[in-house]
Amino acid sequence: MTDPGGAPEPIRVLIADDEALVRAGFRVLVDSAPDLTVLGEAGNGGEAVRLTRQLHPDVVLMDIRMPIMDGLEAMRHIAAAGTAGPRVLIVTTFDQDEHVFQALRSGASGFILKDSPPEELLRAIRVVAKGEALLTPSITRRMISAFARQPSAPAALPGALAALTDREREVLEHVAAGRSNAEIADTLYVSVATVKTHVGRLLTKLAVRDRAQLVVLAYETGIVVPGGG
């Protein structure tokens, strides 16, 4: 999006955290970046859902543990809007496997700890705003571990999965392994633009929002098996 003068409009951010000081700190940091702006603040998940529908932010910074409605439940309501909804970036102090796993399954596009450097938070907002997923190798390993501890589930979406080409399934396997577009391109000896095209087709065919949801779906449907290499 651009304004009439041709300059890109700032990325619109909603902050959801039950601690006023945390919200204030995030507001100062986000508003200090010329390409970002804070639309509003929510003190609990219920307010986050209401303000999301009212203000239409591009990105929601979401804490997990909040009163009335926690961040995971709020994300499920926000994700119900489909691809038209905002991206949700989880910002929390709790670096635990179950939170990573549940947050991504609930619709989060990324996960970052509150003690991360300020520049990392700003970068994370920009990454998820572009429709990409913020999945570091450590987070991907946790997802793999979480799925490995669960009993095998039958494949879902058989029609959509059957419609994937061999190359698309191959790209999906690499995405699920946490590899970037550049790494996938190097492995498959194709251009980054070609990989982006395949990822875009995967998102469309499988009706998911972003790479984070591709990873979840790949494991839940059995396309990728934890420990399968």
C-alpha cells in the first residue's frame, strides 16, 4: 500500500499484553521506526479480538498469558478471518515447547521472546507483515520434537494433497524442515523466484495463511514424518 505521494504506508501494529509497562515499551519501540505505527493496545485477549476487528491492523503483537481470554484463544478467533486477517506475532517470556507448538497451531505467523534485542522485534514485525513466517531453526526443531511425541494421525485434506505436484511436495518438505527460500533454491538447483512461486501455489492449494501453517499441515497430514530425514 502507498499513499497518494507514492511513499509506502507504515505497517499497522496492535499490541496485546496484560502489562501496561510492556505495552508502553513496545509502543515507544514500534513508533520509533518510520515504517511502523501502533494503532492501539489491548490488555487481554478479548480486547485484542475486538480491536483487531475494529482497527484492522497488519500485525498483532500477542502475549500468550493474559486474563479473560489468553493469546492462544484470541489467535483462533483472529485466524477465523482467513487470509484477510492480520498476522499474529507471539511475544512472550515463556520459552517452552508447548507454547511454540500451540501458538503455531492456533494461527501464529511467528514467535519471539520478550528479551530479544529491540531490532529483532522490529525485524520480526516486518517479516510477518510480508506474509512470511518467523520460524527460526530452533523453533522448527521444537515443532518436529512436538509432533514426534504425538501418535500418528491420518492424513487430512486428501483432495488438496493429491493435487500437489511432485515438485510442490518436495518444496513443502523443505519448508517443513525450516529451510529458507534461498536454501531450498540451492538444494533443488532452481531460482529463488521459482521457489517463491511453488510456495505461493502451496499456500493457495492447501488454503493456509503462510509458511508457519504449511509446516503445521505438513506434519499433521503425514507428508513429513518427524525423524524421517
